[in-house]
Amino acid sequence: MVGKINMAAFFIVLAANLLQTTYGATYTVGDSTGWTIPTGNTEFYDNWADNTNFAVGDVLVFNFTTGRHDVAEVTEAAYDACNAASPISTLSTGPARVTLNRTGDYHFICAFPSHCSAGQKLSIEVRNSTAPTPRQNPSPTPTTPATPGTPTAAAPGPSSVPGANSASSLVANLSPVFLMSVALALLC
Ligand SMILES: *[C@@H]1O[C@H](CO)[C@@H](O)[C@H](O)[C@H]1NC(C)=O
Ligand SMILES: *[C@@H]1O[C@H](CO)[C@@H](O)[C@H](O)[C@H]1NC(C)=O
Ligand SMILES: *[C@@H]1O[C@H](CO)[C@@H](O)[C@H](O)[C@H]1NC(C)=O
Ligand SMILES: [Cu+2]
């Protein structure tokens, strides 16, 4: 029974990873607390970020009341010092959406006086997707000698082999659902 549940959990995680890889995930910073001065815990946003693996393509939603807070992206040094003097960018209208479009560290603070030092600051690391991508290649790489600049991600263009393309995209679309089904079957 325990084994079954573990297997089911494994497949659910795998399916969730595949779905996230395909579509990107949206995270509300601080969940229901939103983007504000955390009460009694200056580590609040650190703890929130610890539970999440951020990947390129994910979106952060900073939920705050316009005029009461803002979101300034800053350097690591400015983050550490809570220095809002020269932010990289500032979003003043809440809720604010930030698309994580690169790997590496992002640092956000609220630029309102004393909010950052009271804990309204968020530092995250964005990674490349770590989801396993088991590409079953029936034929050994038909499109390998790609010209420089040619996108390698299969675009549904007329020049590429239509059968192979639709087949692989079908697999990509079905596999999370399939894995979910396996998980459900194991639970029953
Ligand atoms: C944002 O905050 C408002 C007010 O607290 C709340 O009503 C709303 O549901 C929040 N939105 C999200 C996406 O959490
Ligand atoms: C990421 O998004 C920001 C803000 O929209 C933009 O200025 C920047 O050029 C983008 N970076 C990449 C690598 O696309
Ligand atoms: C992420 O993937 C891109 C494209 O595959 C690669 O150029 C980049 O170096 C990777 N970044 C990291 C941090 O692994
Ligand atoms: Cu604030």
C-alpha cells in the first residue's frame, strides 16, 4: 500500500514537472499573504521561496495595493543592504507580474522606506528546467546538421517531416495526462 502511494506520488510529480516545463508556472509571491511587510518573521519570503524550484518561463505575481508597496528589482548588493536608490527596474502597480526569462538570481525589494529591512524582500534562483526529457528518437537524428541560427525546437513548419512532428508533439501533450492516469490507477 505504501509502495503504491509512493509510486503514485512519483508519477504525479513527474507529470507536474512535465506540465510545468511545457507551460510555465505562475506563483503568487507569499501565497495568500501577498507582497507586504511580513508580520513577526523577516524570513517569511525566504521560507516561501525555499519550497519552490523556479524555472525559466515561470511567472511571479506580486500581489500588493498600489501606492502602499512596490516591487524593485535590484542587485544582490542592494538587496543585502536594502538600498532602493538605483533599482534595475521598478513596478509600482499591483498586482505586478514578472516573467522569469533567464537563469540565475533575481533580487526584489519593496522600495518604501523600512519595508525591505522589515522583511519585504525576495531572492530567488531560477534554473533551467530539470525535468527529464526522455526523447524517444526512433531514427537516429534526422535533422542533426542544423544550420546555425535554425531553431532546434520543432516548429510546425511545412519544411519538417509532418508525421514525426505531430507524433512527438502528441507524445509531449499526452504524457503528463498518461502519467496522471497511471498514478490514479495505482491509487485505486
Ligand atoms: C490579492 O490580494 C487581494 C486583497 O488582499 C485579494 O483579494 C486577492 O485575492 C489577491 N489575489 C491573489 C492572486 O492572491
Ligand atoms: C527579460 O525581460 C526583461 C523585462 O521584460 C527584459 O528587459 C529583458 O531583456 C529580458 N531578457 C531576456 C534574456 O529575454
Ligand atoms: C540553460 O539552458 C540554456 C540553453 O540550453 C543554456 O544556454 C544555458 O547555459 C543554461 N543555463 C544554465 C545555468 O544551466
Ligand atoms: Cu512595501
